Amino acid sequence: MKINPIKKLSVSTKASSYNIYFGDNIFDNSEIILKEYIQERKIIIVYDQKLDKHIKKLENSISYISSKLELIGVIGGEKSKSLEKFASLSEEIINRGVNRESILIAFGGGVIGDLVGFIASTLLRGIDFIQIPSTLLAQVDSSIGGKTGINSFYGKNLIGSFHQPIAVISDVSFLNTLSKRELISGYAEIVKHGLIKDKNFFEWLTRFGRQVIYGDKDLRIEAIFKACSIKREIVQEDEFEQGQRALLNLGHTFGHAIESY
């Protein structure tokens, strides 16, 4: 089976090591990547219901590898990052027959990844999960580094854990259906990584940023790869945010405070 070129980035922390895969339309050939992770293990995919037109492709890919597959659709958005949704989704996953060898797959934006990752960290005291982020923001931020969690009445992401995925698959073909606002939100996160850590990358973005936003797939892959490389470096040095990883929160502290207000 022909597969498009794939870039790979390895992340190694004290807790675990995993690969991030980058490419265009790698989703169609995802069984080639996923085979080593999920061979005949029970798979439960939790996906954003907005991705209904994509979920069949993922289901078909995985069905070649494992016959034990369950699908659970979730409405995306910050309202799903709640204790109530955490409880009801956990019960639904348990009802589907989860065990310690099962793998959860989070297919969606940052909300789905945060929620499913947190559930994976708590079910049976911790099971494996894979991130398949579908937004530019999730591909360069929340899918990497192991931060998972939900919101409290008192603020965002106050309930959570550090739980690294066993793999991340970033397919830029998903980005073609995003709104301009969503693309710019993700691009701002890419710029932030350059601003924090890499002057040359920041200058590269001043040259190619417009093409990244408006759909040059090769430049998008390169930008996502470089942003993730910067975050990978920081996460590997400070996995549990006891020091310099706080740099990655640039803007978040004030942003969350303004949102809460």
C-alpha cells in the first residue's frame, strides 16, 4: 500500500517515550503506523461528533488490525471538559468492556484530547491512549506533553493529571475544513513557540506564515514539526512543569483569567 511521506519526532520523558507522526493524508494509511501499537487489543475511539465524515476511514483502518473496536461520539467544546462529562463518559467506556490492555484513542481537538487523556489516566489506574488531533491548535499544543484534565467551576484545567500518550498522529489533511479563526488560533500557538525558544523559526514564520495559514501542506507540516520540536525539548527537560515548562503558558494565565471574568 502506498503511503505519503511521514516525518517522525520522538519524545522521551521519565514517564515514557513515544513518537509523533506528521504528514498529509497519513490517516488513510494509519494502520501502517498503528499496527505496532494496537494489534488485537481492544480499541475504544472517542471522537468529536463533528468528525463523522472522517471516523469511517479510521474505523476501517483499525478494523484491519483489531476486531475489538468501539466508537463513542462526543460533542466538542469547553462544556465537555466537566466533571459531569468525565463521569458519564468514564461509565460509558467501562460499559463497553474496557480492560488494562485496552487503548483509548482521542480523535478531535484539544477538548477531546484533554478529556480522554484524563479518563485514560484514571481508568483502571491508568491505561494507554493515542492522540489523533484534528485541529492545528491541538496538533502543536495539547496533544503533546501529557497534560490532561478538565475544568472546575473555579477555573480551567484545575482538575487533571500528567499522562503521556503512546503515540500522536498529526494529519494536516484535517486542517482543510477548519475555519480561518481556528487556523489563526493554531498559528498563534506556533508563533508563540518561536517567540519563546527559536529566533530563526520565528523569522521563518515571518516569511512563510501566510502560506502556513492558507493551506500550503508542506509548509504546514514543516511549521507543525518545528513547533512540536520546540515543545518536545522543553517537555523533556521539565515534564511536570516545575520550572521552564511554565514558559509554554505564555498568555494562558491572563487569557484564562479574562475568560473567567
